[in-house]
Amino acid sequence: MRTGFFPLGASLGAALLAPPTPALATGAVTGTIHIAAPAPKIAPHPVVKDGSVCGREAANESVVVGKSGCLRNVVVFAKDIPFAGKPAPIEGATLDQKKCRYAPHVQALTVGTPLSLMNNDAVLHNVHANSDSLTVFNVAMPIKGQKLPVPMRKPGLMKLQCDAGHSWMNGWIYVLDHPYFATTDDKGEFIIKDVPPGDYTLELWHEPSDGQGPGVRTNAKVKVSADKPAHLDLTFTL
């Protein structure tokens, strides 16, 4: 009698011989961002507390310009790429407090990323994160070498500040619910990988140069194909 079943060995062998399902072709977006001239003149912050640890003055990182006017700390992300599910957490994400500054000063993370807060100063610090004037988290860290994880639960922009007398300490975290983003480095460069082919709008964000408000935004159009990276050379006006 003929049945609709095959011996286990035969079905296993057929599965092993079957070709793998091809992965969907993706592209990438690369770019370089420069600041529109003239760049604002940013004075350092005076240090008014714990000078033995913090130094005499603190660099103002609200605008960091490199060679040829390249602009650091611009968060670049796609506004309209379809994405289903949850993005993978960023591995090894940290926020250090060292010499009375937050490092990195600006970073972008995915929802669900466990951010490791660290204090490498022998003074009391805290990380007070605000979004739209509402506290997202507020963690005191009085011990040098302390390390505490804080999960990024919701998408959005957060401003960081220290309430322990170090008023010049500030930073920013942009949390996104998809993986299509990057932050410019000290050469003003960024790369967004594994982007599906299509026409998209990128949003660029930079913190306010005077420390007031939610920052400056602009948009750029990009066409992504699977055969070569799309490259953008952009100028950002602060």
C-alpha cells in the first residue's frame, strides 16, 4: 500500500540537500555632514565645584566641529522605512561619568537596550534623564566604580543633567524603535546598514548650540539600492 509518508531518513536527507532560503538584498546609506559657516563660538564651562576632580573648566560639547567643518554628534535616522517587531539591543552600550562629563556626550540606542551607567569619579554624580520636561530616570551614583544598568523602555529624545552641583554636565540620548540610524563621528561621517531598497526620508537632529530647547532638525531624501551604498554630503545649519 502506498502512503503519503516517507521514511524519516529520506525526509531528513531531502531537508539537508535543499538549498537555503536566499536572504533579502539590502543596501546602506553613508554620508558626511558639515556645519554651515560660520560655526558658532562655544566657550568652555566654568567649573564651580569639585575642581580637584573636574578641573578648572569643562569643554562645551554642544557643538563639536572637526577638520574642514565636519560636524560630530548628529543623529541621523530614517523616518519612513517599514520595520516590524523589536530592534535588537545595542551591545555594550554605556554612559560613563568621567572628569565630570558624560561620555559619550550624544548617543543613539534602540528600545530595549540595557544602558550601563558608570561613575569613574570619586565624587557624587547622578544621571537625570528628561524627555519633554518629564523625568524618565534619575539615578544617584555616589561611589567611584559604580555600575548600574538602566533599560531604554520607550522611543524618544532624552536630555541628561547632573543635579549634584555639576550644572555644566549634560548629554543626550536618542532612543529609536527601529535599527535604521547612526551618529556622526569625529569626521562627520555616518553609516546606516541593512537598509531595504527604496526611497526614504532621513531626519537629522543636533542638540541646541545654546543648550536651550529640543535641538535642531532637518530632512534629506535618499534612494537606496542593493547594489551600492547611497552616499550623501550634507550641510547642517545650527
